[in-house]
Amino acid sequence: MKFEHVTIPEGDLIQVKNGQIEVGDHPVVGCLRGDGIGLDITPAMQAVVGAAVEKAYGGKRSIVWCPVYAGLESLQRYGTELPQEAVDVIQYLKVAIKGPFTTPIGEETHVCLYCAHQQYHGGTCDKCGKTDGVTKRFRSINVRLRQMLDLYACVRPIRYFEGVPSPNKYADKVDFVIFRENTEDVYAGHDFERGSDVALAVINLIKEMTGRQIREDSGIGIKPISEFGSKRLIRKACQWAVKQGLPSVTFVHKGNIMKFTEGSFCKYGYELVADEFGDKFVTEKDLWDKYNGQMPEGKILAKDRIADSIFQQIQTRPGEYSVLAVPNLNGDYLSDAAIALVGGLGLGPGANIGDEVALFEATHGTAPKYTGMDKVNPGSLILSAVMMLNHMGWNEAADLISKGMGQAIKDGHVTYDLERLMRGEGRTDVTKVSCSGFGQAIIERM
Ligand code: NAD
């Protein structure tokens, strides 16, 4: 396959057949460097992945990186921030990893093509002084990539690393993965202004058809949650639990209040495990009715929790959860609340996954003030690469990275952000390292 600006390097193309990924020994993987500190964290991640794969497979396997251009880098090459070619290449390669992308805030914002600094005028960048590359605002590349590639599952693993200061007493028990639906609920929502024709028509329609009253001065919001959208998300969560050998999947919902959106999401979950995973799962009801509360060997527990209670449960009993399947809006809140439990966003990895394509990503932004300083924490992107290796079935290399990072943090060899937190907790044996230095600290401890 030929592309205009992207040259696909020699290597094995990843295939997806009947939902199963097939990976050769030298897979070609897309790499979108991202804007701002993407410049710093991407090479650090590649160095760590390269070392882990080499150590795990003794030269028999390697990743062949294929640069894919989007964001500020692509504005320089193609004159547009998200060329169709970037989407086509990711679709073709099936697996890619990305740094953060700038989304200019506000109508009048301009962005520096080099350092990603945002300002309210064109011309020279106020931060880095470059004059030839300040561009006007555009829509979120992240959101568009998810939509164009139909990446319907936003996957966020949340786990604790020993030594990271956390506000939670049970942080060491936190080790779960959130599957947040990425296309429906408020993401496909419609919001109608109070007094608008549609808002008034909906108010009248509801009154006519149900007799229920809504105040005339109400804005009206509609949040669709479909069987199709819910089941494909929950299916991914269940497949993950099966593949990774995890003990439970929890459907999170607000079905006590919204029975036919949130409540149906939960119902679809139980239907799906019965129809498609039959003998692999037992429900919480079965557990007590049939097994006297003792989990049968080798089975996965399917359970559900009301959204407000799960916010308490992940703080008070985090060890009881391993995979959580959640509709869009509650999944948004839950992901950020959960990552705070284990010390904040710096170490939160992520992925957006569809039927064929998986795009792994750092979950923080471009932090433009640190661009090119080799200073920031590359942990989020490195842990996203761990997810990517797991997705490819290269678990040995993934485990080496997790182990190396865990040990580097435990030893206090960390970037400025964690150093500050650790010293704040009274630790004195902390060594501040650079972004690339943190990568090296991981490699030395694999
Ligand atoms: P941000 O995450 O870029 O930065 C906020 C602050 O967090 C930084 O100033 C820095 O102090 C700290 N920080 C972030 N990443 C860090 C890291 N890896 N190591 C150490 N410290 C780190 O958020 P923002 O300032 O709100 O957004 C800046 C830009 O990033 C915006 O254009 C926004 O749209 C974009 N953004 C992109 C993504 C994404 O691509 N997934 C996510 C969030 C924000």
C-alpha cells in the first residue's frame, strides 16, 4: 500500500481475523509523536519498549515503528492538522500509539507549530520566539480520531505503584481497568436550549404522550444508549477479563433513576455474558443461589453497581474490582476519580479500541511549557505501550516494563513531578531524573 507522506517500513503487517489479532515477529506499529511534550516522551517510550522486547525475546522479535503525522507536525507537512492519510495508515496498521495533541481553546486562539504554546494572536510565538508557524484554532484531533476510526471503547487501567504518594489508605489494592463507552450517551447527546422550538416541542410531546409535566423554561438534553453500543463495549470488557485471566466484570450504571438508558446498559451486560460467554461467567445472584457464596474455580464474576456507590467502593473496597464497564459520562468521572486514588494523571495510561484498530495514548496533555526540555514524566505513554504489548500478546515484554517502572519508582528514581510529591511526603532518598533518564532507570531495572 502506498501513501503520500508516510512510508510503510519493511516488517510484518498486523492482521485482525474474526476478531483475533495476528502479530508477526517484526510487526509494523504506527507512532504519532504528538505535540508539545510528545517530542520528549515518545523517544523515551520507544527506548523502553525496544529494550524490553530485546530482553524478553533475545533479538527474535522487534517492533518496527512507522511514523504517522497528525497535529502540529502534520500541519507542517500536509497543511492540515488531521489528514485522511493519518486515519488510513492507522486503519491499515491496526495498532498505533500516540502522544498528546493540542486542542486550541477558544475562537481566537493560535498555536505555535513548534512548542504548542497557545496565544491570542498570530505571528511570532510569545514563548519560543519562532515566527513561521503559528496556526489558527481547529477541532480536537483526539475526538476526531476516535470518531473516524470508530474506537468505541476507551480503556483506562488504574493501578498503584509502590512509593507514589496517594490520598487513599487502600491505594495498594487498586488494580482495575475501566472500559468507558466512547460514542454514545452524552457523546452522542443532543442539548436543546430553553425556549427553542425543539425544546418546547419535546416538552409538549412528553406531556401529550405521558401526561408528565416539564417546566416550560427547561433546557432539554437527550442521551441515547443503545443495545448495540452497550453490548459491543461490554463484550470488549468481558474479552479483556477472559484474556487477562481477571476475576470479575462490573457493569456500572444509574439504572435506579434512568431505567431505559442506564438500567438497560446493565441488563444488556447480563444478557451478553449469558449469550456469548455462558460457561465462563457466573452472576452474583448465581454465586449465592448455586455456589453458597464461594467463587467456582476458573470462573469470572459478573456483577453490577449503581454509579454513585461505585465511587465509594473504589475507595473503600478497591480490591473487589478488576474490570468495570461504564457508559460514557459516568465513565468520564470515574476514570479521573480513580486515577486520583493512585496519585494523579502522570501515570495513567489509555487506549481507544474498536473492532479492528487499537490506538494507545498518553492521557495527559501537551504541557507546552516543558516542550523539548527532557523534563516531564513519560510514564503515561510507557504504560500505554505496556497495554499495547499486552494487546499484541507480548506479555513477557509488557511485564518487564511494568516491573522496571515499579522498581524505578520504588527506588525513588523519578521525574520532577513525582520527586516533588515524594519529598512532600517526607522521603529524602529521591533522585530527580530527566524524561529520558526515567526511561533509562526503567531499562536498568527490567
Ligand atoms: P496538560 O496535561 O498538558 O498539562 C497540565 C499540567 O500538568 C502541566 O503544566 C504539567 O505541569 C503537568 N503535566 C502534564 N503532563 C505531564 C507529564 N507527562 N509529566 C509531568 N507533568 C505533566 O493539560 P492542559 O494544560 O489542560 O492542556 C494542554 C493542551 O493539551 C491543550 O491543548 C489540551 O487540549 C491538550 N490535551 C490533550 C490531551 C490528549 O491528547 N489526550 C489530553 C489533555 C489535554
